[in-house]
Amino acid sequence: MRRSDRLVCLTQLFLENPHTAVSLTDLAERLGAAKSSLSEDLAIVRAVFEQRGIGTFETLTGAAGGIRYIPGVSETFAVEFVRGLQKELAEADRILPGGFLFMSDILGRPDVLDAAGRLFAHRFAGAGAEAVLTVETKGIPLAVSTARYLGLPIVVVRRNQRVTEGSAVSLNYVSGSDRRIQTMSLSRRSLREGSRALIIDDFMKAGGTARALVELLAEFHGRVAGIGVFTATLEPEKKLVNDYVSLVDIGQVDEEGRRVEILFGTYFRKESFRKEG
Amino acid sequence: MRRSDRLVCLTQLFLENPHTAVSLTDLAERLGAAKSSLSEDLAIVRAVFEQRGIGTFETLTGAAGGIRYIPGVSETFAVEFVRGLQKELAEADRILPGGFLFMSDILGRPDVLDAAGRLFAHRFAGAGAEAVLTVETKGIPLAVSTARYLGLPIVVVRRNQRVTEGSAVSLNYVSGSDRRIQTMSLSRRSLREGSRALIIDDFMKAGGTARALVELLAEFHGRVAGIGVFTATLEPEKKLVNDYVSLVDIGQVDEEGRRVEILFGTYFRKESFRKEG
């Protein structure tokens, strides 16, 4: 195989296996290349990926040696993406009775899912998550996209217990925003005991659902690797969870005037945004 | 930019924008390359993609000219993937009371979602779908993955009407397998009138849910581009929909003996499998 062919193969292999360690010996064998040529190939791929904000590489030491691709996003990409959302979410006809925003169309779009997944995966790349946890329904596509970029499984918490889920752990909780009692249920077999999970959802108001997910995770002796939401409301300012990352924040919704205030989320708060550099 | 860098860029660009026409003029500009060099680059990428079963390219004629990447899968990949599923799904401890199979772990795994999405996208590549339609909950990750490989939005039908979905079209139907009355609801704004949609779900028994989705689609003056399910039961042989593609078929479930018969799905029925070549 020629260098040009190897570059195409390597690029495809890394992009389709994010966060997965690949041994150099294996690679050399698969591509029929000497390790020295392969190192040069890798240097080229790496340089282009890093320069274009596609991602970075982590070199693993040890017997065989290996390399792992960590998807990334550039600051410019993140800002442009959220600026686009800001414009779309502020459209007057998205305001539904009760001051809710219609977002289902946006949450189904491949470009949005892809970019949001990338942003979350980038932000939580070093959090040591072993699974991405979400609760049905609207957070699932975001969780799938995030999990894809982290190379992790997704685990879906159900609102009702299902016969097809086997034995499950259930939890009743009071929704933070409307004070209704809600139920969550997670099948015993869906999540390994003691897992570290990244929680992803589409929306956070008071944070009651996120907190319930944290508690449910504790029932599995698991830990939270992070909480990422697509949108969060500015009010109430104090959420029921300590720490979360939002892409977009929703301020005042003026149902009469059909205006809504859409802001950059906590993802962009200076301190943490800089950290990503 | 050198050829080697351009190859990495092109590979990334195509992989991350399946089914999207890219104009050669745009490409040449973005990569700062002459059109003639670019044509040679594209020939290299194309050859590797086709040889490795990553996908094919479609050249579009017209003023500017363009090219589109169509993700594919090799026969070997499809067979190996389903052979792996066959083994896993046949594990004795997957059998739940009532003869159901526990599959939620498998349906959350990134390798499975990726491969299943690829297979469906490959099979329905030419069906002219404009959206991927599914009903909550377990089919959503499969729909997301399929939609990603087709470059399409997903549309999620809900079991209940929600305030965050705005006005919706609802449908009551009798579930084919357990004869219970169920409800489906799709928000008016989620699907453009007259859309052609690909239906994706995790499981089909009698086909009642799929048929209800077809009917719901008709309420939007839409048409069905195809129906793809991860698993289908062999019984009842006659389904409530005429045509569907399953990856895996479930035969006899022996709850006492803890044995289940798992077969290759209709995806692999000779005639249609060959067609893909």
C-alpha cells in the first residue's frame, strides 16, 4: 500500500474509532507498512487533525505502544455553532403556550446532533466516563452522538418499567420545575455496578431530572463524570445539581411579545472555555 | 497544502458529510489546490473507499460539478456483524419472563449502533428518504445512527402528546402482538408535509407499530421510503406491513430450556443481498 492510500485508511480508522487505543504493531500489519513509514504517516494525520481542530492524539506507552484519537472542536467552530442556534432558537414562532420553546426539529438535525456531540465529547474527554446516561426521550439523540464521539455505550433510563428490560431499579422524584412526582427506572443489566457515567440531556430548568439521574446512578454505586445539557434556563439560578455544562442558556421568555432571550451557555464561561484551548 | 494533507482533509470531509454534494470548485478553493490535482486526490480517496467497502462516490454533473460520498458496507462486514449478534442474542440469560429477549445493552453499544446504521443506510441509500422516522424509545439510537449515515434528520414519534411539541397529529392503533390499544403522536412541525420517510425500529412482531407509523405518515401526506428493523420475529409470518428489512430474525424462544433461535434477517435474503454487491 502506498503512503497516499495509507493516509486515507488511517484517517478513516481514527475518525471511526474515537477514544480507542490502536497498537502501532497492529496498524503496521494491517496496512502492510514498516513502523518507520507508519510513524511518518501518523505525523501527517496528526498535524492536519490538530491544525484543523478535528482532534488530538494521545500516545500510549507500554510494550507495543499505541495511539488514540481524541475528537476535538476549535473555539471558532463552537462559537459559530452556538451563534447559529441562538438565531434559530430566538425565532418568534418557536414559543409555545406556557412559554416552552419548540426544539424537536433542531434536536433531530444531523448537523446539530453532530456538533453538540462533538462539543460534549470534547468537554468531557478527560472525565473518565464509561457510559453516557440519559432519560427518555428528547435527550437520547444527543446522548447517542456524544457517546459516539467518546466511543462509549449509551444507557437509557426509562420513565416506566418495561417487561423487555428485566429487573430494574426505580426511583420516584419530584420534578424541580412543576413539582410533579415522576418515576425513573433503569434496568439492572443496563449499567455495570460502579460505573462512571456522563449525564446528557436536552433541557434543564431546576435540575430535578438531573439530580434524580445522579441518585439513580448512586443506586448502581456509580459516579457522575459530568452533566451536559443542550439548553438550560437562567431561572432558577440555583439548580439542584452543583455543576453542569450547557451549550445554550434561555433567559426571559416573553410569550406575549413573542420574544425569547438566548445566551451562550456555561460551556463558554471564560474560565472553563479557556481551559479547552 | 501538500497532497498528503489534502488526502487527510478530503477523507475527513467526506466521512463526516455523507450523502452531501460537494462542489469541486468549493473543494479546490478550500484546499487551495488546482482542480487537476484535486481530481487526482479524489481518485485516490475513491479507490481506497471502494476497495475497503467504506463507500462509493457519486459524481454529479452540472455547472460546477460535484461529488457525493455514499457510505457502504462490504458483504463480509455485514455477515460478520450479524454473526456476532447471533451469538450474543442467543445467550441463555437474555431470555426474560414472557419469552422476551433483553437487548438494551446491545442497542446502546457504539459498535452495534454504528454497524446497524451503516447497514440500513446502505440498504436504503437509493430510496430517496428525506427523514428517518421512529417511535420512542428503543428505536431512537438506531434511527440516529442510520440518519447520520444518510445525512438526514430524525423525527421521533411520541407515545403521548407533550406540551413541548406544540400541535400534533395523534393516532390510536391496536398493537399487532398483544392487541392493546396504543397511541402515537407526531408534532405538526416535526415533519414537513409530503416527506418521504424511512422507518427504523428495534423490533417487529406483527408489524402493528410499523403500520401505525405508515398511517401516521399518510396523515402528513408522506410516503414510506422503507422499513428497517433490528430484529423481527419469524412468527407471525404475515406482518401488517408488506415489506421490511430486518438484520436479525428471532425464531423459536424456548423459555423453559432457555434457548432461542436467532437467524439472519431479511437483509440477507439472497435476491436483495446480491443486489447490493
